[in-house]
Amino acid sequence: MTDDATTPVAALTDAIVAFAAARGWEPYHTPKNLVMALASEVGELCDLFRWLTPDESRAAAADPGLREAVADELADVANIVFLLSHHTGIDVSQAVRAKLAKNAIKYPAPPAA
């Protein structure tokens, strides 16, 4: 089994695109539809945390049932992000690095004490 430290984004994207292609879902994977699906999946993830206190939300991963539900919804969100990346031609790794650089300028870290 691979993990985040050893799995390239391209490998995940390829697997997700192949999964959708095998089911004939590409006609439905327009950027608009994917963004709408993304919002829905984020809503499902939000629902898992809706009424938790901050401490309960931090401990959610310790509960096996809740952890699995969070992992499933997080995977649904990631799957759609990777599909959206594929269908728009936007490289997620490049976009994240570019946004981090912009945010470093917009929100500079305080000087070291």
C-alpha cells in the first residue's frame, strides 16, 4: 500500500480518470458539474463535523467509525479535485506551490524571536 509520502499526484489522477472512463462518466465531468459535485462533497464532509466541539473535532480521527466516514468524504473531495484538475489542465502541484508563494507575500510570517 502506498501513502501520501510516496504517491505522485499524477498516479492518483490517472487512477481516478481511468475509473471514470471505465464507467462512461466523462460526458458528465464538465468543469461546472465537477465544481457542483465538489461543493456537495464538501457539504457532506462538513456534516460530519457540524455539531462537534473544537475538542471533539480534533478527536474525530480516534473514533474508528467517524474516521472512516471522514476518510471516505475526504477521498470524494480529493477525487473531484483531481478530476477538475484533469479536465481544466491545471496542474495541482504547480497551483498549490504558486498559491503558497502568493500567500507568503500576503501573510508574511512574523520575525523569529
